[in-house]
Amino acid sequence: MEYSKSMFSYWTENDFASSFRKMLTLEQFRNEEMQALYQQYLVSGPAEYVKDMFESIGVVEADKKATMFYSVMFFYYSLYDGAKDKKRIKEQFEKSISGLI
């Protein structure tokens, strides 16, 4: 859980990472290389990592739970970007992921 919280903070609060994430989100539709990077850093790469991590600690239905877990994380990236109260969104994210495993 702590790793996920730190990754959420990184992708939303770090100026470079947040700008990079937003740029990849837009550019994935214009350029195959950017689409590959978007998948690697923000979609299939992290989802696969979470699945592997869940399998390594013996989580039953690791693939399904990893998809659910990462979906929540990805959803909260978008909520955070548009939120006026970013602290509240971050707290909601942390509560949401704590009940998933």
C-alpha cells in the first residue's frame, strides 16, 4: 500500500512526473512512440507490476484484483487533476485502495 501511495503522490504532485503523465495522455493519440510510453508508464506496465506483486504475496485472483486496484489508482489521477481540493482526493484515494486487498 505504501508503494501505491508514493506512486500516486509522484504522478500527481511531482511537477515533472505530473506534466509528463498529462503530456503522454494527450500525445498517445498522435504518435505511436508516445502511445507505447503511455502504456509502459501508465497503463499496462503498472497493471502488470501490480498483478505480479499480488501473485508473489499469494493474493487469490491476483489478475482480477490487480485490475480493480490499478483502475482505482488511474481513476483518482483524473479526479486529482481536476480537483480544487486535492488533499481530499488524495485522502479518498488512500481510503479506496486500503480496502481492495
